[in-house]
Amino acid sequence: MTPLQVESRPLEQCIGAILRQDVYAERDNPPFDRVCMDGIAIQSSMLERGARRFEIEATQAAGAPALTLSRAENAVEVMTGAMLPRGTDCIIPLEEYDLAGNVVSLKENASGAPFRNVQRRGSDSEPGVPMLTAGTRLGAPEIAVVAALRRRGFDRVANDHLPDDEDTLYERLAQHLSTSDVLILSGGVSKGKFDLVPKILKSLGVAEVFYQVAQRPGMPMWFGTAPGGQAVFGLPGNPVSTLVCLIRYVVPAMAVAMGGARTLPEPLALATPVKFHRAMAYFLPVSIRYDDQGHAAAVPRPPNGPGDFLALTKADGFVELPPGTQEFPKGFIASFYRW
């Protein structure tokens, strides 16, 4: 076949199209040492010296320039996605400490090591290395969550980027609830100081159905219903968590709301053993591999972290591994969800 001419299109019109050139990173990704959990940033060497109490001297918000720890005995409160404060190298998640006033006391299970819960600068991709290669069909992992919705027939999708400000959130979410059948939020649903979404939704009369799910990634997920019957999905802000929760929960729910038949996930065998040491469901990105007899198997493609959205471009979807098991053998039949 004669190759067709190359077209230049806006991003939202590229869903399902074939990429005709390599796409390179213009900077390190992530472009800084990135905080992966809400909690406190400390010097890990202080734990080796036996320190279990820290005074919070400042708060590092996501999107703000990196702060500098002034004293090794102190800590900086940090939010997921923020820059790692200078002078710190370890994140203790908020589940592992108690806070009284401005003083943090670590629980017995709290532990720390250099760059725990930190995604190092450039760990996902570096300048000069192709992130996407020519010949790739552009879908949800390559573009955005909107693509995952539009390719399933939901074409009336609008975007709105909101700051972590109570008044703005209240005004804009109220507006969206008055004009939309379904509201899908990404971010602001965890336990950090700036995670205001659950509070604002409740003030708007949205009834919480559930909050937090025993799953990884995506534990902070929130779901509720508005007085007018609108469904509200509060998805975690990390990109991997957002897409996985969208495919696992939002897309099937919206299909049912439109009168569609319930569809079951595909059964798929693991191509290799998998270990997961947490008592919760595990959503593992995988690619499909076929043997000589045409039998399909799931090849694990775990991301570098919940922010490593680029890794999903190498996967066809994800398998759901049930809670309560730490080792899944080769051949284990799991539920598979396609992007």
C-alpha cells in the first residue's frame, strides 16, 4: 500500500490514529525527585540515630518550588506529587505517624530508608530517549483519560482544571453538577491538607456511598450521588491510579447507566509468577503474549510508580489479582481489563 500523507491534528482528534513520528522527552520525567505519598519528608539518617519524633517546620504543596529543611531534627509536611524538599530523602506516609499540634510521633511500624516513597528524577524517561515510537496506535495511555471515554462512545466530555481552593471548588463543582449527568474528578480525594474534594462534595449535598477501596493503585477512590441523581466519581490524582480506576469502575458504571448490558472481564492466565505483599486487590498492567498454539497469557508490565503513566503505553490493559494472596503462580487465571 502507498503510505498515506502525514496529517497534523489537535490532540483530542488523535484517538485511534497512528503516530507517524517518534516522540521524545524534552526533559527528565519526572523533572524532579517526586513525592509519592502524603506524609512528612525527613532525613533518613535521623531514623538510624533512633529519632522517632519530629517537629513540622513547613508544608510542601504540589506545584510549589522546593523548600529546604532547616534542621535535621525537623520534618516538612508533603503532598503527593510535590517536589522533595531539599535536605530530605525519605517520606513517612501519614498512616505511620500521629500528629499532635506541630509534632509528629512515629508509630511502631514506621520505617524509613533513603528515597522511600520518592520517585527519582528521570526514572521514567530521559531527554533524547523516545517515549512513543512511530507506528503506535494512539489510545488512552498515550493521550489521556478523555480518550478512554471517547473511544467508548462518550463524546460529550469537557475538561476543567481547578485549584485547591475551597471557594473555587464549591462554585465550579456546583456548576458542573447542574449541567452534567456524571462528574469524574481526578485528585484531591486523599488525606492531605489540600485534599478538599470530599468535604466540598458533601457541602454540595452529594451523598458519600463509599470512600477508600482496598486496592493498589487507587486506594483513596471516592464515589457518591448528588441530589439530582448525578453520579460523582472521585478518582485518585496519580495518573496510573486515575486510568485504572476509570477503566475498572467508571466505564462499566456509565455503560449500565446508558442501558447497556453488563460485560464481564476476560479471563487471562499469568505468563510469569507474581508476588504482591499487601492484603488488598492488585491492579497489574500487562501486555498480551500468544504462544505457538495461540494461547494468550498476561506478561506483567508494572510501572515505576503511580506517576509512571508512560509505562502504560507498553501494556494492553491490566489484570485484577484478588486480595489475601501474596504469590500468584504462572498460569493463575485473573480478570483482564483492556484499555
